[in-house]
Amino acid sequence: MNILVVRTDKLGDFITALPSFYVLKHHSPKNRIIALVAPLNRSLAQTCDFIDEVIVDDGKSSLFALSRKLQAAKIDASVTLFSNTRVALAQFFARIPKRIAPATKIAQIFYNKRVVQRRSEVKMAEFEYNLALTQALFSGISLDFPKPLLEFEDAKKVYDVFCANYDISRDVIAFHVGFGGSSDANWNLDEYEELIRVKLTDKKYQIVLTFGPDEKELYEEMQNRLKGEDVDFYLSLDGIVTFAKLLSQFKLFVSTSTGTYHLASLVGCPTMTFFGDSKFASAARWKSIGDAKLQKHYMLPIDESKRKVIFEEVKQELLAF
């Protein structure tokens, strides 16, 4: 059975979809799993041995060009984890026989199997809502998946090269101080600087600050702030997969709730993560797909006095790590 799984939004959202790809592939060895993804997520999708084919929607080509791509894949059924009108129409015009999606937005009229989920009620995490949609295709499907879900045979080799390049001889704690594309709460740079300096006092770990390819200004600012300190600065220019391999070897990844957090958890790195203090932005909705025991979540309240209390808790947690 050729099964299309659609998740064409951002990195973190795509990672919450990966367990769904996995369980569909493992439900039957005859299933061929085809991923429809955004360009950003192509390389990561291609590393997953439970994804057989990757189709990229750049959002710029014509709707009919996308439809022709889908039609050429000879798809028997689709599971659209997050829909928009473009991907809904493309599947409709491709004449995919069975089209499953959440019963939300106007786009739902182009699917012939609609599942009511009401994700805004946050009765499950995002990845659990995604998994639940696979049951509309196979009612008896197992929703179990391994943790970490993604491992790399050459990760240690990539990490060793990284350590040699930066003259690192201790285990690494990484801080990612940027907001990313969709995070709802974070510490400001003064607060991050204080957290980093607190952890520098015990000299147990090498501190590395990581930055996305579009965060060059932030990269330079943090270099200036921490000039002369025993801190390394990594601007990720070698792609998501290389960064994932490095993350798999780090001892802790500290960040807001964004794509890099989900990437770290995907590959088994322990995480300390900061979430917005609302139901929709919370860890209950956006916890990652990794081992829950390796995830430490903090809700950042708007109230300044409460925020200071949480900040002190984070400092103590870092010192104890």
C-alpha cells in the first residue's frame, strides 16, 4: 500500500509527525511511506529508514504541478497531519482514493475521511494527535515507537571532528539562545548570559552556544557578550542532519520550545526547555517525541516576580547537572 503522509510546515512540527511515519511503515512491511514535506525538512526526511520516498512542496510551484507529483507516486491513501487548502486540493486533483485529515479549516471539504480532534483543547500532545490520525487508516495499528527515534552510525565520528576543530576535551552542554520560528516564550539575552556564566563556574562541562544559519547577528552579539570566557560558538551552516548528529552526542541542550529542541529530543539528547505559560504553548501540547525522563520543562510566566522564581530554579537545576 502506498501511503502519503503530509506535514509541510516547520522543523519542530515535522518532527512531531515522525512517529506517525514510523508506525505506518511498521504496521505492514508492504506499506510504502511517502512524505510530503517543506524544503527545510527534505534532508532529515531522507535520513529516516521508515520513509521510502520524499516529495517536496516548495509552496511556489503551481498547484497542478504538485498534484502531478502526487499522481505519479500512485498513492492509495493519504494521512494529512496538518492541512492547508493547497495540499488538500493537490490530493483531490491527484485522485487519491482515501484522504484522511483533521476536521478543521475550510480545506477539510476536500478530504473524504475527516477526524474531529479539537487540538486547541490540548487533551494530547501534538505528536499524539498526529499518531491518532493513523488509526483512521488502520484501526488496530500499534502506536509504539522507539526512543530515540533517529540514530546515526557516524554521529560519534562527526562529533569527534567537531571536538577536534574546537579543541574540546570535556562533555558538552549546549545553549541555543534564539527564539526560532515559533516559540512563545524565552529568556532575554541578559538572562541567558547569566545562566551561562553560572554554569561556567563549575568547569565540569564545555559550554557551546549554537545558532541557526540565519542567526549570524545573534552569534556575533553573544561572542561579544562572552568575550574571553571558555565558551565555543557554533554557527550551523552544514545542514540539519549534521547538527542532529552533534546534538545526539551532547549531554544537555538548553533552549526555548522550537525546532532545535525537537531535533535534540529526536536523537536522544537530554533537554531543558522553556515554554509559554498558556495551554496552547505549553509542554502538554508541545513536548517532544523523545524519552520523557530526558526532558525538563519550564513554563515562563508573564508575571515578573513569578518569572524570577522560575529563573532561580533553572539556575539551581543547571548547577546540579
